[in-house]
Amino acid sequence: MEAMMPSSDLPARLSLCRHRLCSFDHAYKIALNLRRDTGIPHYVIRGIVPLQAYRVTTRPPVWPDRWLAMAA
């Protein structure tokens, strides 16, 4: 049986493509594209799950410390 590694080691085990897709830069580009396409402001917030380090949403985050950027 494979031993479980701590989630803090997870980013080091990701492929280069997955690492790029999970980056802040990629999330911000998505937010900018969605803002341009919809006309609605989008927010980049810090995720909770290691594989979803950043999220793009149309709702302002409830916790201000998770708010990283706004594409307005």
C-alpha cells in the first residue's frame, strides 16, 4: 500500500503542465478573458484545495484575505 504524502508536497509532484494551469497567472488570464466576454467583474481568490490553488468567480469573496485580484 502506498503511503500518503502530506499535501504540502503535492505541488512538487505535479507535472509542468498541471503546475502552469494551477498558477495565479493562468487564473488571472481566465478572469480577464471572462470579464471581456461577459462584461461582469471576476475575482481571483485563493482556493482551499491544493489542486485548486486559485479560483475565478463572479462573487466577491466572503473572507478578504482570500481575495487576490479583481478583473474589472
